[in-house]
Amino acid sequence: MASVTSLSDNVQQHLASALSATLPEAAGADPLLRRSDRADFQANGILALAKKAKANPRELAAQVVSQVVTGDVIEDVEVSGPGFLNITIADKAITGNLAARYADETGRLGVPYAEQPGTTVIDYAQPNVAKEMHVGHLRSAVIGDSVVQLLEFTGENVVRRHHIGDWGTQFGMLIQYLDEHPHELDHKDARVTGEEAMSNLDRLYKAARNKFDSDEEFKTRARRRVVDLQAGDEHTLAMWQRFVDESKIYFFSVFEKLDMEIRDADIVGESGYNDMLAETCRLLEESGVAVRSEGALCVFFDDIKGPDGNPVPLIVQKSDGGYGYAATDLSAIRDRVFNLKANTLLYVVDARQALHFRMVFETARRAGWLNDDVTAVQLAFGTVLGKDGKPFKTREGETVRLVDLLDEAIDRASAVVREKAQDLSEEEIAERGAQVGIGAVKYADLSTSANRDYKFDLDQMVSLNGDTSVYLQYAYARIQSILRKAGEVSPAAHPELALADAERALGLHLDSFAETVREAAAEYAPHKLAAYLYQVASLYTTFYDKCPVLRAETPAQVENRLFLCDVTARTLHRGMALLGIRTPEKL
Ligand code: ARG
């Protein structure tokens, strides 16, 4: 199935040819088309063109109008205000275009693939080994997963990288402790749950920390372990691997609860770049990008200074020879650019790491690893706040465990589902509860633009009214129920039928799905898709209130309305999937 030209692209073409027929020098000019309350579309570009050509804008607009071909697509066009064009789309074009999207068997709704896809390496969902996941990790995972879906849908070649924190001095302490208490990570059962794995790690972490803080000799042994680990000592590495493996059991259980596919092969943590670190430093030092300062290898920036006015460098290698977070990230850039052949490096990471990435990216540019053709972007996200507007913490002031939050969301959602459920079994309620609860958490995160903070408010998130995933899921389920009730009667497009206002509004909005996806993918902005889908559901609600479907006046109208219902459902289903959210058939 070929892609379907959207009505707005189509109108754009009509206007562009009318413009160049009127004013040859205006060929290629943008008519500045947008959706409008007063007409289906409004074009505002003539004002600027008239100014340039020293013409009267209303007269120029009138000339353009006389050149516009009306009929199949544009029903009517008239001049309004100082020289705007108000455009009305023919009903048959609205229905006809939706019918073309509907006929797309691939389920893409006629959305085209990018003409020149590139390769994007996306760094997201990067928890830390031997540590509990918290709300910050939720955002990276949820936003990252949606951006992956959006980019892949547009045809981009996407490489996923989960840059987990699996390296660092804290492993000296952990490994040493495990070596002295070798059975601490043993399992009774072959099947270990994520909860068990995390509680093992947590217990071990606390015990090791205690010993480290209270026992000087242990501290010395732990420090020696760090050296062994960095030197690649086999036994030490094997112990370290046990921590990584135990943590992965936990990570995978959380990602499964999040209903998110994370592949083992895409987990390339900090340790994955170990054998590149020395060379990264050598390249930076030889090219003069980094310099030795008090023994450390540093990169300086004119515009980055600390509170005391002194420059703050990016430290690539510490004076004791150790490598840190920056060296790893710089090596990862080399890997992603030269081995994975990325054009774009995308980092879905907390805004509080913005300075780190600014320095890392600028260093990579100076080294020539990044340039105009290979760029890096941090998709920085804001903080999750509690209801009090402060960073989300437990009553005791501790960071909230992600699993606890998810479980609570699922509980609340299950209660909502149970209350509304008509013919659902207990098992179905549990399954839908999880889909609704996880959807609610994801949607709340994705419906505000990533860089903003948002309040984690479960009451609001599982509300049936308002801008929530539950509202969208109910709209979808309601449509499915209508389609089931229709029984023998199948949805079918009837472009010859005149449309009611609510049908036109819904139809026109459904038609702009492709543009929305294109924009959301290009700007890494899932919130634009979320806003679009909410609008779909709202327009559907109005349509449903105003236009009887199964009891419409004629059989053709019943079919056409069922068809509108089905296109709406497919759009919701596809759009929600791009946000990583399920749309249950029954709720
Ligand atoms: N593990 C880090 C954290 O929990 C995030 C890693 C971000 N990615 C990167 N390439 N530095 O904060």
C-alpha cells in the first residue's frame, strides 16, 4: 500500500500552484497553511508575499483565489480579513482520504516512510547495577521507548543502547564482600524473581557498605579489588559478572512490568567501553583537545565556569589514572559513530546531567568525532515531583522505589476497571488493570513535554475524565463495543454522503495523523502525539453524542459512521502503541 497524501499536503499543493500562477516570483513560497477554527484550513502566507511584491494583500489574495482549482478536494476558498484565505474541504475528499488510509493493510494508516532514513543510536533506560530503580529511570525508559517506536515507524534505522551503570569503585567493595561471603547471592530456586534478586543485592550492598565504613582493613582490601577489577583479573571479573547478572534479573522484571521490550544484546553498559578508554584519552591528548592539569587529563571550555569564576574542566582521566563517567561516554561516542555508523546520537537522560553532556559533546566535536553530519542531542527530561511540588520522595524522605509506584498504579487502575466492568472475569480485570495502570503512568509522563517537571498524581492519572490514557482507552473500547454490536453490518466508506459538523471535525483531524507522527518523530516529542490522540478521543466523544451510529437515518449512513468509528479506533490503537500503551478491546 502506497502512502496517502494528507488533505493538508494536498491543499498545500493546490495553493502553491495557484500562487505561482498568480505571481511567478512566488513559486516555492510557503502559503503558511494551518488548521483553523473559522474554516477547515487557513492560509496566511499571502500577506508577506504581497508586502514583498508591494501589492495590495486583499487584491493579491483575490487573484490567487481565482486561480485555485476547486472541486474534488477544495470545495470553497474565500478571502478573509487582511488577506487570509479560508479554505473549505469537500466532504467527499474527507471521506475519500480516510478511506484510502483505511485500505492500508499494513496498519500504517497510509503514513509514509522517511525518504532518506538515517541511523539513530538512542541511549535510554539505563539503570545502575546493584541499585534499585527509581522514578528518574522511569522517565528515561518511557520516553526512550516511545521515541524508539516513533523513529522506527518512520523508517529510521534505530540502534538501542542501555548504558547501564555497571562499573566504578563501588564494585571493589561489593566484590570483596561477596568473596568473603560467597553464598550471599546463591538462589534456592532456579526461578528467581526480580524482587528476590533486588532484595539480595540490597542486603549485600548494605552489609558491604557497613563493613567498608567500619573496618579499615576491609576498606584496604576493597580498594585493592578495584585495581584488580580494572586490571581485568579473571576471578574478580567473574564476581563482578554475578552482580550484573543478578541485577539484570531485577531490571528485566521491572521492564516486563512496564510492558516494555528491552533486549539483552542492547544492554551495553559503561563497562562495555573499557578497552577503548586508554585510546580515547590518547587521541584527545595527542590532538591537544585535552591537556594535563595537576596530573588529570582535562578539557576546558571558555564559557563553563564554577561559582568561584574558575573554569570547570571535563575530567577525562583522574590524576590516579582512573577513568570516570566522561571517558566512558566519549568512548561510547566513538563506538556509536565509527562502529555503529550513527548519524544521530540521542540521549534520553535527566536534565540535571545537561552540563555533562554539553561538555562531552563539545569535546567530541573538537576531536572531530561529531560534526555537522553526525550530531548528538540530549533529550533532557525534567524531574518527577510529588503532590507537594517537590522532588518525589517517600514520607520518610527516601527515593521512591519504581516497583512500588507501578504496583500502586496497577492497584488503582484495577479498582477503576472493576467498578466499570460489565462482563469481565477476574483474570480479565487483572490483565486490564495492569494495562490501564501502566498506561496511565506512561501517558502522564509522555503527555507533558519531556523537559518539564510533572507531578506524580495517581488520582489524576487514573481519572476517566480529562487528558488521561484511561479516557483514551475507554474511547477505544467503546468503539470496539459498537463494532461488535453492529454484527452483520460492516463499516464502509460512502464519500457521496454529506457530513455533519462533528463528522467533518473528526474526519479532518484523523487525516492529520501522518503529519503528527512525522512531527513528533522529528522533534522527539511524544507529547505532540499524546495531545493529538486526546483530541481524537474528544472529537470522537462529540461525534458520538451528536451523531447516532447504529440508528443513523439510512443504511449507507450507518456504514459510513461505523467506518468513521473504525478509523478512529485504528488511529487510537496505532497512536497509543507508538506511546507504548495498550488499547484493550473490552473495558
Ligand atoms: N546510569 C545513569 C543514571 O542512572 C544514566 C546513564 C545515561 N547515559 C549515558 N550515556 N551517560 O543516572
